[in-house]
Amino acid sequence: MPPRSRVTIKDVAAQAGVSVATVSKVLNNRYGVSADTFARVTAVIKDLGYEASLVAQSLRNHRTNVIGILVADIEPFSTELLKGAADAIRGTGFELVVYSAGGRTGDPHGWEQRYLTRLSGTLVDGAVLVTPAVDLEGIPGTPVVAVDPHTGRAALPTVDSDNLHGGRLATEHLLELGHRRIAMLTGRADLKSAQQRETGYRGALASAGVPVDESLVRRGDYDAEVAAASARELLSGPDRPTAIFAANDTTAIAAIEAALELGLRVPEDVSVVGFDNIPESALCTPPLTTVEQPIREMGHRALELLVRLINGDEPADTHITLGTDLVVRRSTRPLTP
């Protein structure tokens, strides 16, 4: 069956027996249409399922009442963030559209600008960029808020979490349990938040008088396969670490699975701490001790900030940093002699 053709404003006009101009007046609640004609056109619009084009609407009104969220991929972090944005948009009069590159960003340092240019002006009134890789200036006339930008605080309004403190919390927890050979699976080297988590790890060790063993610092890249390979190398050696801090939950769970494949028990043989507190962290075996960054609230606050910017109500502080907290579950335990 051939696809059904899109209903146009001309179809509505023909069905209602009025001019296209009259239909346009009804759509935009303009004066000059009798009550009977307004009711007849409205009924035809509903009957035909007509929806005005966002592009045409934006050209007429200079507003689409649509907010875009741009992500490189749909994964646990962005999924939780989207939930918060969806909570915040209720009652604002705006709708939400999610634009995902599906992981196919091509140039990892330019995809945001391309897609923002593609959407802005005629499709969205503003956008939230999730972990943008470059320090964007945005598009003139299109408000933009960056969540967890690679470069840290930027010219754009930003929302992030206290990653440095979170890295310290994770490491201090393991130190308090008696661990000294604490490995780290790092995040993406180009991401400021990942760098801050590693700095927190190194700082906590230094404060405890424990030298950093560089052989225990391995790539995780926020990638489960990379992290699993690094964890296997760490845990297969003769002087393996007694604990691992992974820079996010996905790589922490991969480390647990690698340990189990090697016949090691978590936490009896190796303790593991993650970062993010995504829903999967509470569901894995054993449930993961992790640092919670309020991802859902980050999405909520980013959306709220963006709506204010679109409406011309710019707050004094457009850089928001939310706190991080330790969530202790069953993947860590005191070191036994």
C-alpha cells in the first residue's frame, strides 16, 4: 500500500469550502472569521488530521514552541538526562524533540555545530547539547545550554556535576575500607569531567599518603569493551589491585563481569566502585557501589534554564554545578588480611 500523502492546508480549505487565508486565520486564532466558519474549519482540521508544518509555523510566528536535545547516542547517561528534561517541560507550552546521531558523529569534534545549524531557527527555538566536544558559541538567535561539556565551563550556559569531589569520594571510600592498591579505569581523555574524576582519585591517594602506581591507571574510555580488557589485564597479574574505581557505571559493571570471568569474587577478592548511579548499577550482581551524579536533575535544570533563556529571562548565573554523593551497595567491602 502506498504511503498516505500529507494533508495540506489546501486540502483543509477545499474540504471546508473556504480560502487558504481563512484556514490560516483559524490556525493562528486571528480575527475576521465568523464563529460558524471557525467551528467548521476546526472540525475539518481534526477530521483530516492536519498538522501545521513546524517550518511554516516558525516562518509565520518566529517560534516553533519546540526544544531540541542533541545527543551523540542514546545510552544510559543520556537516557536518564532525557527523563529529567521530559519532567521539566511539562506545563511550559513547549514540546521536546530528541536528535540522536546514533553514535555516527563522523568528526567527533564538530557534529554538534552541524546538527545545531540543521535544527535551529526553523525547527527548534533552543537546544540542549549533551556532552558537546567543542566550545561552541551557539547560533545567533538560538539559545543553547550545554550539559557536561567536554571543555568544562564554556561561553554557553552549562549544567554539570562536581566530578572532582565525586572522584575523591569514590577513592576515599576504598581507602577507608583499608585498600591501598586501588586501580582506576579512566574515562574519555577528551572529556573534562573524566579528567576531574581522575584528578579526584589522584588527590585522595595523595592526601592519604599513598603513591599513585601508574601501572594501575588504565584506559576505560567510558566503553565497556575497552574497560573489560583493561580490567582483565589488571586482575590477571601476580600483584593485582584489591579495588577498582571506574570512571562510570558502565565500565564498572564491565570490570565486575571481567573479574567473575577470571574466577574472582566481588567484593571478596576485589572491590569495585563506579560513577553516575544509572539504574543498571542497582540491578547488577552484586549491586554496585557508586558515586551518584544527579543526571535526571541535570536534564531538568538544563531544560528549565533553556526555557528561561528562550523567554528572555536570563538568570544571573548561567553555570550550574550540582553535587555528587556516594551510594554504598554490595560491590565493596573492607580489605581482609
